[in-house]
Amino acid sequence: MSGTGSNARLIHRNRNNDLYPLHGDSNSGAVIENLPAHVVLYTIMIRQAKTDGSPQHLPNVFYCANSPRMSRASDIAYRKIRSFILSGEVSPGMQLTEEKLSEICGVSRTPVRDAVRRLENELLLVRSASKRLSVADWSDDEIDEMFTLRAMLESHAAERAAQRMDAESLGQLRDINEQLTRAVSRETPDIATFLDTNRQFHDLILARAQSARLSKLLPALIEQPVLRRTANQFSQVDLMQSSSDHEELIAAFAAKDENWACAIMTSHIRRAFHSFKSATAAAIDD
């Protein structure tokens, strides 16, 4: 852990599992000045042991709030919880607790709370009026709006990417789509590979668009659990059409024709929406 600045506070958990900032007089260790954080933590633990008379009563001292380790733990929790949700292991509306998520991530509840806030912002997790945490469940109207926004934003990304596409990125797009085509051409399409390569294809277009705003807005719309679950219901014709759309997008990028790329991407997303609706209806009928 790195050192902390003057007047930084340490977060401390007591034996009742409550979190609070350390306070006290000049001898308590609450105010840190020009000392590495690990030295301060060790000093606090020794003083607490002397006060309580037993090492068994040592407090569980957590990372500084602005510590790089705290940030890393939060990132680990975010990635693991997000993967858990997107994997389809949890159903829409399923309630989750910070304790359960902490067990899944292997980190304390403090970084889990930070990760949960990020996932709430992405609309993957929601809180009820009573503050209960659950996996988001999207209505038909919300899904319709999501695809509409995707068409608007991804078509703009394709337009920008066409102006900035280079030979190396074009080659990568071709390689990715070849993998996707092989996956969906099998007698039993490989849906996991389709989802992975499809995401890589769209991610690369977004990267070539070179827009910080699009990079923040699009990810939450592109990958939703409801879409991943329903992909297993897509027909092979739908999956092959996705490959064909990608080929035409590559042609538009090679020609550096932003209007063509924009039109194809809009058509691609709208077609995906209707494929999704058909797959959803088939899943309900089953």
C-alpha cells in the first residue's frame, strides 16, 4: 500500500462489523503525516493490542479509502460480479446481498459496495424502495428503447470508425468475423463463441471511433444478460445474417464510406432487434 497524504483517514471495522473512520487525539494514529500506510496500520494494531491486552482483540483494519489496493479490490469485485450477472447464472429479479457478493468475489464488503454502485449505474443491478438489491429485469418497452439507442449510437460509432479505420484494424475485423462465421456454421452453432466474437467485433469498431463519450455510453447497452440468455434461441439463419452484416460493414470501412457504414450498422441493429423479439416469443411458447 502506498503512503497517504496529510489528514487522511483510515477506515476501521469494529467487532460488530461496523465501518467507521478512526478518530482520536494526536497519539491515536487517526491523523497520518508523511508515513507509509503500512507503518501506520501496524502502529494502530500494536496500540490496540496493548489496550485490549490480547492480540485476539485486534481490530480488522481496512485499506485507506484512497488506497490503490482499495481501488484494485473494487475493480476485482466489479469484474467478478458483472461476469456473474452476464453469465446467466442468476435470473432477472433475483435478490442479492452484499454478503453473498463478497463471498463470490473473495473481497470484503467495502469494495463490493463500490462495485455495486457501478453496476447500478450500468442498470445491471437495481434497488427496490426498501433498498433490497436485485438483478435488473427489463420490460419489453425498455428493451425496445435499448435497441433504439444502440442503433443511434453504434451507427454513429461506425460512421466515425470509417473515417479512422486502418489496414491493421480491418485485418483484425476480418479475422474476428471469420471466427464468428465458423462458430455459427456448425451443425449446432457455438453460441458462446458467437457472443464473444460478436462483442470483439463491435468493441473494435468502438475503439476505432475514438470517442470517449461513446466508449462510456455504449457498453451498458451492448451487453445485457437478457440478450445473452436469448441468444440460444436465435435461428442459424439469424446468426449467419449477423456474419453477412459484418462482411458488409468491413467493405464499407475498407471504402472509408461513413454513410454506407452508418446505414449498414443501423440495419444490423434493427434486424438484431427483430431477431431478438422472435427468439423471445419462441422461448415463451416453449
